[in-house]
Amino acid sequence: MKKSDFMRTELIGMEVEVLSAPCYAWMAGRVVDETKNTFTVATARSERMVPKKGNEFRFSHLNEEFVIAGSEILHRPEDRIKKVR
């Protein structure tokens, strides 16, 4: 699967790891909600809202890993299918 195809898929329910921001560094869990600007990630201890802008995310999907900059997917989930190229 190509990265652009992956970015058009539903991200809620996927395993994710936050790579870049110091205050969220190496936080890992499952995406439970998504808005235009944020992901809500459920970890073993709590749910945390993570801004997309300024962060990188590593998603695991079908035995593949994709590293995506949050700025690449700054769209509402329903609009991402049309806007991501």
C-alpha cells in the first residue's frame, strides 16, 4: 500500500505512536477520535488529545508502518479522502 493510499483510510481504531513533540514523545496507543486538528489517543493509562500540526505519527496497518507528518493530514476525516494526493 502506498503512503497516499494509506492517508485516505479511516485512522480511528489504528495503532499509533507519536514521534516528534517532547510533551507527547513516544506516546503510543489507539486512535479513538479524530478532528481536523487533533487525534485522541487511548493509552494504557488515559486518553490524550494530540495536535496534528507539528507532530509526526507512526501508524501500523496490515504489517506495514507509515510515518506521516500531521501537517499532511490537517483535514477533517471526511474531507481527507478528497484532499490527500
